[in-house]
Amino acid sequence: MKILLNGNMGYIGPVVARHLRTVLPQAHLTGFDSGFFAGCLIDPRFFPEAALDEQKFGDIRRPPADLYTSVDAVVQLAAISNDPMGSKFERVTGEINMAAVVRAAQEARAAGARHFVFASSCSVYGAAGSEARTEDSPVNPLTAYARSKIASEAALAPLAAPDFIVTCLRFATACGFSPRLRLDLVLNDFVASALATGRITILSDGTPWRPLIHVHDMARAIEWAATRGPDQGGAFLTVNAGSNLWNYQVRELAEAVRAELGQVEVSVNPHALPDKRSYRVDFGRFAALAPGHRPQETLPAAVRGLADGLRAAGFKDADFRQSNYIRLKVLSDLRAQNLLSEDLTWIH
């Protein structure tokens, strides 16, 4: 089996590559990435792409003609991957998160691929209150990032067929340790702040709901989606990927970090404007379709894994929100150095 990971050199890709290498040792794994975040390694001695059979570089908007030749499954991770980046690079978000996704699926299908896995997001539910959203609930995307995910899902549906199985995994908010760690994710930020400063400052009143999923469990879901049959959800499937046990309010996440690390001051801002991005999610469909790939990680274990990984790297940076662990900071620095154009193309 030949699996292509588009956008493999980010936060999720290294964990997915290692997982697939473990569970599918005979698979041929190829990565394709622009390399924006290639240097954002928490331990530069360890190169996670060693788990792959080959690594290719290029722009997902302009892929090489032979990228999809002989590929059995495509995992589409490439994206402008959060709300702040989507806001700053809104046009590019549409190009990479939607137009390039559809082109990848079209070219993969034409080349004979049998599976296409799209990393979508539960952020499509936007302002949803406390009632758990199912896949049949109305969506309410509030950001360019969320809108790009909904648009991609809609455009992918007509491409699915019995011999081209398309799976849109609406992932909960990612968390957990990775070789290319991101600290612009809520739980990861809280752990880093607790270690570096002894404090967690919640900028909202702490009440917004967030479903979370550990990167290890994201990799397990991707494995299932890349190998499932049409009897497990049909030729086209949109499914919430996560666990009902992982719906938390933001303040609960901060308290979980304090419970594991101790000696941490937690503060909220009771006068903050309401954070409209609040949603609980029902993951029952995923549990029913993929019982052998349901999330296994726990919140305390996720906190400990992050803390252990950061400590092992000697992390003490109280100013980490201005570091290479923040994806928008990386892109902004590359732009400032005239290495990336306004549309996020490498300047050679």
C-alpha cells in the first residue's frame, strides 16, 4: 500500500507518519510539504521524516505531475491551520485549504487512488452553545479557516465513488506532544505557560466549550479512514472525530493542568467579551463506525506528555508566544526576511 501525506511536516504529520509506520510496516509512505515549518523541531537531533520512505517538497497549489502516481491513499493535512493565520492570510487560506484540496482529490482519483482522507475541523460548528453538535446539526463557521473546511467538504462529496472513498474527519481541537510542537493550541499553551511562568491566564471568562483530541488519536482515526471499506460509512463520509469524554470548558482544561503540575496560578477574565467560538460535539457516529480506533488517550496523560516533552527539551521560555512554536510567528518571520511572498510562495 502506498500512502501520500500532503502537508506532513507540521504538527500532526510526524505523529501520523510514525503511527502508520508502526501499524502498516510494509506500507510505502511518502510526504509532500512546502517546508514552512520544517525547522520547528523541539529536538533538532531527531528528524521525524526518517519514518517515511521518501520526502518530496513543493507547493500543494502547484504539485508535480507525478505526485499521485501509483498512490493508494492520500491524507490531506496541508492547510493554513488556525484562525489567526486564516485571518491574516484569508485569500491564501482559500487557495490552500479549499481549492488545493479539491484539486488533490481530483488528481488522486484520476490516478487511481482508492482513499482520500481530509482533515476537517469541528470549528465548523462555531457558536453552538452547550448542546452537543452532531454531523447533522447546522454549521456556523465564524472564521476563514472554518469556512474553508466546510467548502472543501461540500466540494469533495461529488468526487466520492465506490472505488474512491472520501472521508472528512471533523477533528476536535488538537493537543499533545509532537516533534514539531505547536503552542498556539489551548491545552498546549496552558501547559507551556504553567511550566515557564507558573501561571495560566485565561483571556476569556473560561466558559467556552472545546472538544479536544490527542494527536496520537488523530493518527489512529486517519489510519482507519485510509483503510476503511464503503460498508463503514459509505463512499463519502463526514464524521466528527474525537470522544464524548473530551468535551471541556476552557477553565476545566486549566484546572486539569494545575491538577497534574501543581503550584500553578489560574486566573480568568470575568470582564472579557464573550468568546463566540464555543461548541460541544457528539462523537457517537465515529465510535459506532470505528470501534477499534476510538480515542484512547486521557486528558491527564496528555498534560503529562506535554510537560515531560517540554522539560526534556529544557523549555523555560516565558515569551514562547513569540517563538517558533507559534505558527503565525513563523510565517510572519519568513515574510519579514523576504523568504516568502505575500501569497506564501517561497522566494528563490
